[in-house]
Amino acid sequence: MTPPIAPLQNPEIRIKDPLLEPIVEKVRAGVRITETEGLQLYETNDIWTLCSLADEVRRKWHGDIAYYNINRHINYSNVCALSCKFCDFYRKKDQEGAYEYSIEDIKKEAQGAKESGATEIHIVGGLHPWLPFSYYTDLIRAIREIAPDIHIKAFTAVEIVHLAKISKRGRDGNAGISSVIHDLIDAGLGSLPGGGAEVFDDRVHDEAFRGKIRGQQWMDVHRAAHELGLNSNATMLYGHIESRVERLRHMSLLREEQDRANEDSIEGKFQAIIPLPFIPGVSELSHLPGPGGLENLRTIAIVRLMLDNVPHVKAFWIMQTIQMAQHMLQCGADDIDGTVVWYDITKVSSSSTHQECTVKDLERAIIDAGFTPVERDTLYRKVQRNGTDWSVLD
């Protein structure tokens, strides 16, 4: 847990909602808030106090620093065995728009990432029914061959379970999962992304993404990765059919798992929580509006306050927009992700998969929000850079 917080530097700030006073006192004393108190934060009209309190916590963790990285996303295939209602990314084999990258395609992407000075390649895709397990290890080895210094963050928990099945280790339970991750580490995997968590609730699961792994399986994969020494991230997809109470339970489960890892002195940890707003697109849930701006700010602030044992909160600009990410930096977030370049999962303000922010764009956004930009690598080590040449400062 984060230590007690010093008094506000601006003594003129006043709490307008008296129901928030005991919550503010608890947070400032370093005492963990409950799901019930989290719901009070969702329901209050005093969003100024909520966001100010979250800002206090993020500044206790990180001061006025806001992180970004130079990265490249690779969505290797959108062919998927699942048909989640909220997703407009997936395609079926031979359906218009379906694609899959060859290993040579991957090598070209890796070369482009290397030439751009990227420190990270982020890889996720659909659950392709026919690609063999060797494709995934070959993919990682191909990147490692072309760009040996780049950190590879790859494969959601959903994909890891799928890889256990296609490698005929699915019946081995957690041992099979660990075996798959071990093989991926041998190939060059550096960490797991946080995707596929959605909302840890069986009701929501059965209605919106039946067939996808449940919350406990997602947690089992990340626990196995942590036990093997990998760090990972965690996401929460909100603003569709879930309730606020279900979001708060999701946060609590992540917090409990991080507690367990800390208590057991496990090397790997959750290093960042990433709230992701539902974007209707052309999915089966396109009739839903998705969350509004204030709900986005509430959620990022509450995530910062609830997840008191996870160091970083990311405002993923691709799904939040760069303008909303700026506001989120003032409401608990300390990271806006990276340059990205190509991203095919969601499209907020563009119909193209070419979704890119330059370093100049990211730094300007951070400075305009009142913070000091710091380039990081995947493990949140500061990066020292000379053009495309870089090194990390431990």
C-alpha cells in the first residue's frame, strides 16, 4: 500500500460532499478503502474532490512525472474462434477483412520498430484456430533475431489459454499454462499485457463474451507468469453491460491478487492497471453509448484509489483520446502509453489502423497537462536516448 499522504498543498480546496470526508481521511492515513466506499465515490457529485484525492495519491507515487514509451503494436491476426459481443476486431477465416501475418511480415515490423528506436513491441491477436504453437514461438524468436534489445510484451491471458489448448497442454491445468509461458520465455517473451480481463463477473461474462475464459482463469495465467518472474499489466473494460458494483469487485480481485504476490514474495507483479472504455463500433453491443467523459474521469480516479498496491495507472490514449488522457493525468493516471503506430483492436477517431502519436505529441500533451514527461521502457525504467540509440537507467 502507498504510505500516508501529506496534506494538500492547496489548503483552499474544500470537500463539498460531507460523505467523502471519512474516505479522504482514510486515504490520507494510508488506510485501504472498501468497495462500498468506492461506490460512494462513483455516486458523489463532488467529482472535484474525487479527482483531487486521486491526484494526491498519484503524486505520492510519482511526483510530477508522467510516463510514455516508444513502442510498436503488432496485431498478428484478427481471425478468432470467439465471437464476443463487444468486439468488432475479430473475423472468421475467409471473411472479408480477415488477415494473418507471416513470420516474414513480423520480421519487417520488427525491423521498422528497431529503426524507429522503439523499446517495446506489444503483440496481441485473435484466437486463430489453425496456427500451430510453433508459430508463436517462431514469431518471438524472429523479433529477437532482428531486434535483440527490444522488450517483447505479448499474448493476453486468453491467448495463453488458447496456446495451451493447441499445444495439447490444456488438460494439464495450471501446469500446462506454466509450461506454455516457460516456452515463450525461452523464445524471448519479456512480459504479459493486461488484455482480456474485461470484467471479472460471471453474469457479465455469460452475456457479453460467452466462450472466453472466466476471471479466475485470467488470474491463474497472470499468477503463473508472476511466479515465473514476468511482470504483467491488468485491464478493465467498462461502460457496457456491467454495473459499477461489478467494476469495483474487479478492482478488489486484482488488489487481492497483488497482495498475495507481495505476501508470498513472488518476483513478478502487476505493474500497471489500465481502465479501457467500451467503444461500441460495429459490435453486437453497438446500441450502447459507451461511457461519457465524466464517467471516464471517475473511473480512472477510483482505480487509482482502490488499487493502492499497483504502482502505475495508465490512460491508454488510443482508447481514451490524447485529450482525455491529458485530463486523466490530473485525476490519478501517471502514464499515457506510447507512440503505437499501428493498432487494429479499436478505432476511436479514425477508421485506419494507422494510429500514431509522435514523441513530440506525447511530450507536449504531458507538459500541457502540467507534468514532466519521462520516457520509460516496459518495466518502467527511465530511458536515456540519443536519437534511435537508447539505454535504460536502473
